Amino acid sequence: MEPALIMKTASCLLAITALGGLTMAGIRIAGKPQPPAWLAMLHGFLAGAAVTLLLYAYFTVGLPALATWALLLFLIAAAGGAFMNLNYHWKMLPLPIGLMIGHAAIAVVGFIFLVVAAWR
């Protein structure tokens, strides 16, 4: 499989993931302490699928440097998402808005890097 196709597929999955993330952020900012569990899990599974594709490409056929940086940023964002899920969401505690914004900002920069690498 060629890296360009994997990067484009991952970027499409991450675009859908971003819509879920924006929805969850809107729910939290509107005053609810957590989004629905199904939405958080779907968000994580789709992001995980995209990151898995990128990891596969990285270790088998190679990725351009910009896509490799995107992968690193997605792994950092994933760690933040897992931290929020395990330490706040599953304990029924309100998600910290600052941590949520940091998670989103890292993912957005990674997404921009990936889109530039995939679609240029």
C-alpha cells in the first residue's frame, strides 16, 4: 500500500473524529460535565484507527517527515485523551476545559501537518 493513500484515509478518519471532538467540546462548554460515553468511545476508536494506519505506514513503507511529525502529535494527543477518559470521564468528574483545549490544539496541529503531507 502506498503512503499517500494511507495518509489520505487517515486524514478522512481524523476529520470525522474532529467533528465528534467539537461536539464533545460544545457539550462540555455548554455546562454538562461529560459528553455521552458512546460519543467519547467512538471518538477514541476512530482516532485510534487513523493512528494505527499511520503507524503501519511509518514502520512498513515510510512516511514523509511532516506526516511523521503529525503522527507524533497524534500520539501525544491520544495520551491526553486517554488521561481525560480514565481520570475524569470514567470517574464521572467534570472534564477540565484547559486540558480539553490542549488536547484539541495538539490534534489540530497534527491534522494540519497530515493534510499538508497527504494532499500536496
